[in-house]
Amino acid sequence: MTALKTLMVLALSLALGVTGVAYGQAVKNPDTLVKVKFGDPESLDPAYAYDTSSSEQILWHVYETLVFFNGGSTGQFVPMLATEVPTVANGGISKDGKTYRFKLREGVKFHDGTPMTAEDVKYSLLRFMFMDRDGGPSWILLAPILGEEGTRDEKGVLRTDLFTKADQAIKTSGNTISITLNKPFAPFLSIMAEWSMVVNKKWAIAQGDWNGTAAGLARLNNPKKPEDTALFSKANGTGPFKLVQWDRQSRQTILERNDNYWRKPAALRRVIYRVVEDFGPRRLMLQQGDADIVDVNRTEQSQVENLPGVRVLPDLPQLVTQGIYMNLNVDTTGGNPDVGSGRLDGNGVPVDFFADINVRRGVAQAFDYQTAIRDCYRGYATLGNGPVPKGMFGYNPNGKWYATDPAKAAAAFREARGGQVWNNGFKFTVAFNSGNTTRQCLAQVMKANLEALNPKFKVDVRGVTWAQYLSLYRQKKLPMWIIGWAADFPDADNFASPFMHSSGTYPSAQSYKNPEADKLIEQGRTETDTAKRRAIYFKLQEIAFNDAHTLYFYPVKLTVMRSWVRGWYNNPAFFGEYMYTMSKQ
Amino acid sequence: MASFIARRMLLLPVVAFGVTLLIFALLQFLAPEMRAAAFITNPNQLTALDAIIKKYGLDQPVYVQYWNWLREVFSGNLGWSQTARLPVRAAIGAFFPATLELTIYAFVPIMLLGVWLGTAAAVHRDRFIDHLSRVFSISFRSLPSFVWGLLILMILYGRMNWFPPGRLSLEADLFVRDPSRFQLHTNLLTLDALLNGQLWIFFDALRHLMGPVLTLTMVSIALLVRITRSSMLEVLRQDYVRTARAKGLGEDVVIDKHARKNALIPVITLSSLTFVGLLGGVVITETIFNFPGIGRWGAFAAQQLDIPGVTGFAMFVAGLTVLGNLGADILYAYFDPRIRLQ
Amino acid sequence: MGILTLATRSLRQHQAQTRSLAVLGGALAAGALIIPPLRERFLQHPFAVAGFLVLVLFVVAFWTIPSDFTRRMRKNPLSLAGFTLIVLFIALAILAPLLAPTPSSSRDPYLIPQEGFATDPRPPRPGHPFGTTEGQYDLYYGIVWGTRTALRVSMVVILISVVIGLALGGVSGYYGGRLDEAIMRITDIFLAFPSLILAVVVVAVLGRSLTNVMIAIALVNWPIYARLLRGDILTVRGRDFVEAAKAMGGGDVRIITKHIVPNAIYPFLVFTTLDVGLIVLTAAALSFLGLGAEVGYADWGMLINLSRNWILGAPGNPFAYWYVLIFPGAAIFLFVLGWNLLGDAVRDILDPRLRGAG
């Protein structure tokens, strides 16, 4: 009994004792910026990381690239570790468009004090290419430099001949590094702005990392666990912040200011990334000033608006295209509940239901884009007219897209399969990955719109776990599904290929193949003449419109921060915030 | 007694491996692509699914996968937890101290309050306090624990700013991480704070513990109240209590000295089971309060189909459960002479 | 048939009560038939109405037949409250089509109708007495039909658990020996898991759906039943009447069903009653972890999960979205509370140790 009383008294005094401290609107932790996110990074190794959570923590903070984006632009560059941006005019790019020469900045030091050399850059690029883990980012450099997608043959054996090739393609002389591409590749500079992170060769080797020779490649190539790479949780870059610790137990990464930075040291002394999965505590931390920037889903936006001392930026451009995909050849082996009976008898759809252009156009004209954008995106998205998102080179602002018109949609469905679709009706499932409320909402709008056309049209909406979603999608079992695509690097090719090339991520699951599109995409990659290149992507947009195998949306980004955060700016190509320019006041 | 304990100890690995067998049996139902999902973080990686499946042998028959896993275990390696971003053994080592600390702190009010309420209810049977304790304990366990947790978070952090989520505040956290100022001996932060003589860290850690402790107390206390109450009721009817009363001893003395002591036997037994029960209870609580313990990891690993993570977590918890049950049996035998003699 | 005769017999015994009930029932029936929209609804759902009448008869019969059980229950206001709550929920489940009619455009009554698709919940208003939650799902409809889901989930899970538990526990307790040892080790394995984790793995493996939720909970639940029954059987087995039956050469199955099960069934019943609440809570916890019923399916756990983002309210107004949690929360709370109260009462009534004391 007495013990209990003591406990209660203790708890009460504790509670009362601390309340006074926490309130007040003064800047909390003025030299430390805390960002609270919903996902852990996968690895802090620049050659392994291929997700925004990982990249946002190291890219341009710990590691730097040869060139950088100019302000908020994705197509203009400023020098970073190089002294100037190579162009054909200044001789940095060869006449044939294949060789890029970067002269390196003098006096740049790594965090341990050793000066950066061209040898470090070469080592970093080769390391990035030959780490090549399954599902990793290495193809981004492999494709333009070697013309290969991977470093292993069919049997999974490392191809050492590729290393010899790469070793010759990347050359150093003094403090200049030159990279020769397999074929001219228009977006190479945007790749360099994101994927040329420079690591410290000597230090890395001392950590037991790749020794820089062909003989050592076997250990570097395709690591089994993220932890197997020496730079998994350690870093030694040139950036304005040093990696202090990635604590996987308390799920946070701590960066500290690099006082020997080659420019003026950053204003922030510390940057901390914390992971809090639940929105509730995340919002409360923002409200209490314990967090300066938090991840907020569009769904949760109304709960951070009008919070005192909080700034909500609801419509930042980003390089994301969300698609609603129609499957032209659904797989039904072993039964497939998502196509119902599998026949056009009013209780299912045949496997090639969406192969009929009239069906696809019917869908595209039945869908109520306005409602979808208003309700599913809170109005923060634009209707897409093709894969290339708004604001990016290759986007056609005058490109045509279907208007919502139930009458025209009905007409298209009447024409489909000689009127059978209209007379018999159909039933199929629209799938989304459960938990993603935006996609769920899009699916429901689709259901409502199609069912309103004809009482015989039936659409089911089904949410499946991410794991199931991947599995079903890969097996081509989903007749219609919804998923997004974020840029690997800011270039139109990175959108045209996955959405329209027959071997691309989505067309290969949709069984969509248009030889003309394939040819145009391949041309677009190598075309260095800007005007001609733009024309190619405009033409691709037209094909996207005519074929209507996918409906597109360009959602914008939502960022939420305390209003005491200063110096922040957005670039659509960023994976997170660029902390160097930021401070708290 | 010794042979009984030995037998139970022998069962420990049997149960732990049974648990792993169960999980691998469940794997039978899983398409390789679904497991590969644990390795995919963005849609841009979808094209590499085949390679990922091959790399990790996810398409092999389940018994082959189990055999490979077993071989790893016997070489002292529990595998890599994709969700913790840590080797499984390191993950257990990293997450368990926080959970242990939380469990210890939750254990105290549950036992004290539970025994007190249970005794009071029995002594004043069918009177106000009995009904009140019953209403409370039943109400507490009639709402999902996550609703309680969210309500506590909303009021005591959002509104009052008393008990924040997480394990330490930012300043305390940075302080604790600095080896020149703070030594981590046990990873039980309150204890370490005292060992380092940093009282403010102690209070900071305690503040963060309060929310989850309150939630756990609310959902776990009912059982204890009930057991204490019925055990107390039974004791109150025993002859020696009647004798004590007949001797003219005061009611307080009778209850404190004679009745409660004996009524506590099943309660003490229950204590180690409560401890084990709390280990299950932390799954939801830790998730809500963002408390970096083993429960949150276990739930996350299960959701993400991080099979090495789930198996390692389950084996560990199974081991603890078996130990806890063993503890209960030993305590029971120790306190109840009738059992000891058998 | 038995119920009806019992009911009539008891009705005769309780004239006064019966008369008032009859008057009330008659008035309700007359009212229902006179008011046209109500009449229409009644006629549209004859089965629901018939089911409701059977329930009323059953409750009246149960309540008016004098028994030790009801006498004790009457004395305890808490158990009475529990009983009332459960009867109300069952009535709600039966009358769901009348109380919350399914829109004609809907193909499945368990899919909650949506009013638009907007994210932010909207407060109670005409047509939506409880408001609409995230995604504009009607809360009233979801809660009414969710009663059916809750009852179905708990009944199915208990049925599966009891069947497996009876079979394995019975075999284990009756035959003993190695078989017993083996079965008990299997239950050890299942019980060594935090049940929620095992359930999460099962649903994650099988895929998210209500059926799989039921399978998962049954899978983590049966060992408790098996153990319980085994323990009961062990205590009953040694008793004289079982030995006598054995001596007389009764078959095993006959002895189990005729002698052991009836004597071991009471603690089992208590546990089952308490378990209903636990099952619904576990299902809700699975929903919380994103592994429950499909979004939009009439299920309380799903509705609570939808409320998760809104519990903290709007800035400056912490209770702006009170209705998204309060209504489904209250439904689940009252339902589980009802079963818990009843279970506690049944235990107290059946527990011989507590009988007659105090």
C-alpha cells in the first residue's frame, strides 16, 4: 500500500515537474535539425542505396557529386566537385557526344583530412558500377558507359571483361577525369549530378572494402546482405556533414557539421533523421517542436494545416508519375479470381479484355479525372497526358488527353467486341496495395464511374498487401492496377522506358508492345539535339494517348516543416532536403 | 525437483525449434515473389525480382530453405533481418534491453496495484470497492490496447506534453551517445543513468517509459486482480483465518498477517507468467509509442515477411516463455509445501 | 420445439410479466404494421423479423424459467448488464437489414456505402447519424453490419478452436502417455509464441482477408482449448463414475462423450464466453497492424483503423473528429464488455469454490 502511494506521488511529481519546461515557442535545439520520417534507410553505402530514405541522408550531405543541380532546376547544372560543367562549347564534352571531361576542384578534403583526387573519383564510379547488387542502382551507370544492364552473365557469373572495358572508359590524368560512353547518351549529366558520389579510396580500402583491382571484384559484386559492404554504416565523404552514427536500434541517423568543408561550413551543427512509423506521434513531435520536418501523407494533410508555427508546402513539383495500368493479356493459370469467370458473360472478363482499344478508350473516357484529383489527391495533382511528368524536358503541355465523357465512353464500350461488352456486361477487379489510400480512392472512383455506365458493368476493388501485390503484378494476374514511378534521374527517358518500352517495367507486365514506341525510345536515348529529342517525346506522348493502355497522374509533393526552418528550397530531383543551406531561427 | 528442472530445460531447445519449424511450415504457403518483397523498396526495382529470388534461394523447396537456415544457426548465425537492418542476433541484443526495462517498469504497478485491488475486492466482497475494481479491470480489458495507447498518447503527450513517445529526448539521447560523458553498462537507461550519476537522464528515460507502462498496466492488470481476489476469498474461508478471527485478532492483522501471505502464493506464481505475458503485450504498445524494443521489431518483421527476423524473434520469445513457465513452476513448488512434498 | 413448450410453460408461471411483455410486443407489432415504411421494411426482410422473434422468445424463456443460474444472475447487476448487452448486439445483428438497409446498387451488404471519396471524415448529419469516416464510409452502417461480422468472426473462431481443442485435448487427456506428451509439446510450441505475432505471420502469409484473420486467430487459439479440456478430463477421469463406466466395458468414445465431456464442460463454457471478447480484440489488433478485413468491409476493427489518423483531431481542436473513434470504439467496447461481464458472472456462478461463501 505504501509502496503504491510512493509510486503515485513519484509519478505525479514527475509529471508536474516537467510540464513547465516543454512549452514555449522559442526555437527548440537551434543548431540541430530533426527530420522525422516513416521509413528506415536500407544502407548508407552510396553504391548500394536505391531508395529515397537512404539517398536523402547521404547524397550531397555526406557524399558529393561532380556536378549539382542549379537551384530548383533539373536540367541546368552547376559545378560541385568539378570546377566546371562540361559542355561541347567548353570542350568538356567531345564532338561526338561520347566523352565527358571533368576537371576536379583543388583543395577538397575528405572528412578524415585526406585530399580528394581523380583516383578517388574513378574508384567511386567503378565501385558503383561493379557493386551491382540485384535490384540495385548500378545499371544507371552501367547502361550509358558500357551499354550493359548488369555485370553478370545468364548464370550469374561476374563478367571480368566488363571491368577491363570500364577501366578503359574511365580515365584519369592529373586532376582530370574523363568518361567515355558506349553511345552518346543525352541525360548523362543529370546522372552525374545524382549518382557520382565520391568516396575516399584509401580509407575505404583500409575499412576492408574493394581494393580497386579486378581480382577483388568477386567480393564487391552483388553482396548478399547490405551489411556485407564496408560502407554500409560508415562514411568518409567530402560533404558538408559527417556521418556520426546510424543507430538501427533507436532508428536514427546523426550527421554532424564538417568544419573543414571546402566551402563555408554549414549553419546547422547537427542533422538528425529519425524514423517514427505512426503518424500520430510524428505529428505530435512536430507540434511540440521536437521535430523540424516530418513526412506527411497527403491523407493527413488537413491535420497539420493551421498548426501554429508550422509551414505546410502542399504543391512542390516532383518527378513522379502515377499510373492506372490495364493488362492486355491477363494470366489465369491456376485460376484468377480477379477476372471472374474469365469469359464475357457478365460475370468476368476474357484474358484479352483490355487488348481491345475500344475498351481502353471507354475506360479512359469514363474515368472522372476531376473527382479523382479533388478527392484522392486533395486537388494536388494534375491529369497526365503521358509518362513524362509536367515540368520535365519532354513533357508536352499541349498534348491531348481524354476528357471525362460518359456518353463517349458508352459509345466506345458499345463498339467493343461487336457490342458484346455492352450487351453482356463484365466484371473484373481493380487492385491496389493496401494502406495506400490514394490508390484505393482512385480504384473506387474507377469502380463508381464504370458501374454508372451500365448496370451490367461490375468492378471490384481489392486491396492486397505489398508482398502479394508484387507477386500478382509480376505474374501478370492483375487486370487493372495502380502504382507510381519516381525518377532514378531527371530525364524523360527514365519515364518513357518503364511506361512504354515493351521491355520496360510496366509494359512487360501489361503485355503492351508498340514497335514504333520501342524505336522512338531507343532513338531518344542517343539523340543529343535538344529540338529533335523533344519531338521524339512529343511523338511518344501521342502514342500514349492513342493506345491508352495507362492513365497518368502527376502528383505534387507535400512538405511540412516548422516555420523556424530557414534556407530551405526545393528541387524536384531531390530525394529529401538539401541541408547545407538550411538553418533554424 | 532438480530432475524436473533439468527436464524442462531440455524442452527449451525443443520448443524453440518447434517454433521455427512452424514458421517454415507456413512458408509453404508463400510464393517466392512475396518473400522477395521484403527486399524491394521502390517500384524501380521490380524488374530485378527474379534475380533477387535466385540470390536468396527463395524458390527452393521449403525443407531445403529450412535445412540451410538450420546449418546457419548451428554455425552461430541467425541470419540477416531485413527489417532491422541488422543481423538477427545483433537485433535481439539491440532491442531487448529496452523491452526488458519497459517490462520491469510495467511489472511493478501491475503487481502492486493488482494485488492491492484484488485483496481489497475480496475483503469487501460485493461491496462498492469490489464492484469498482471489477468495473475498472473489466473496462480496461474491453477496449483494444491500441485504443488505450492512442488515447494516452493523445492526452498525456499531445495535450499535456508529459510523456513523449520514444525512449529519450533529443538532448538526453545525444548525451547518452557520447562515450566521454556517459557509459552504457546495461543498456537499461534508467539504471545506467543512476550508475553514471546523471539524475536528469534517469527522469528523462522514466518520462518516456510512462506512456507504454500505463498502457500495459491497464490491459494487463485485470487478470491479476481476479486471481488475487479469488485466491484471497478462498483463503479467507480457511480454518486458520477463522481461528485467527476467533482469537479476537483485529481484522487488519488477520488480513495482513495471515490471509494475504497465503493468498499471494498463486499470485507469486502468476508473476513470472505476467512477465511473459507482458512480452506479448509490448508488440502493440511499443509500436504506438515508438519505443525501440523487441516487440515493435517483431511486429514489423512479421508484417514485412522478414522471415529470418520473425524466426529469430519467435525463438527468442519462445525461450523466454519456457523459462518463464519454468520459473512459475519453481516458485509454486517453493511456496506451496504441498507440492514440494510430492 | 423444446424452447416453445418451455416458454409457454414459463409464461403461465409469470402471468404479470407475461402480460406486460405481450402488451409491449403487440403494440410494437401493431405500430410496425400501421406505419407504411416500417411495414414495407418488415415485409422485405421476413427472415430477419422471424429471427428477431425467435430471439425474443428465447430470451423470455431463458429469463422466466426459474433456475439456479438465472437466480444468481438476477442478484448480480453486472452480469445482468452483460447479458443485456449481448442480447442487444445479437438483436442488432439480426435486424441489420432493417436498421441499415443496403442501397440497391450494392452487390454485397457487407460493403459499407460511401458518400463521395474525400479523405477527411465528416461529422454526423441527416442521413449519416454517426458521420462518415476517412474515405466517406458511413459509420452507422458499418457499425450495424459490423455486429454481424464480430459475431461471425468470434463464432467461427471458437468453433474451429473448440473442434480442434476437443479432439486433441480429449485424446490427450483420455489416453495419456506418449500421445499426451506429443500433443502437449505441440501446444507448448504454439503457446510459446506471442499469439499476435503468430497471427500476423499467418495473415501476412495467406493474404489479407477476413477469412484468413479467422484462420489465424483459430490457429493461435486452439491449444488453450486443448489444454483446458485435457486438464478437466484428467480431473474427471479418476473419478468413480468414469471408472465404473470403464469397468462396465463402455467404449472410449461413449465414455468421453457421455461421462467426461458433460462433466468437464463448464470451465470450458466460461472460457469460451470470455474468449469471444478476446477474439474480437485480436481481430481488431490485426486490423491495427494493417492485416484485418478489407478497407470498406463492415468490421469494427477496420473502422477503428480508419480512425487512426484522426484520433489526434485537428490543430487547435483535438476533438474535431471524435465520432470516427467514439462510435466504433464504443461498439467494440460494449460488445467485449458484455461478453466479459457475462463470462465473469458465469465463472462466479459455476465456480464451486466461491459458491455459498460470504
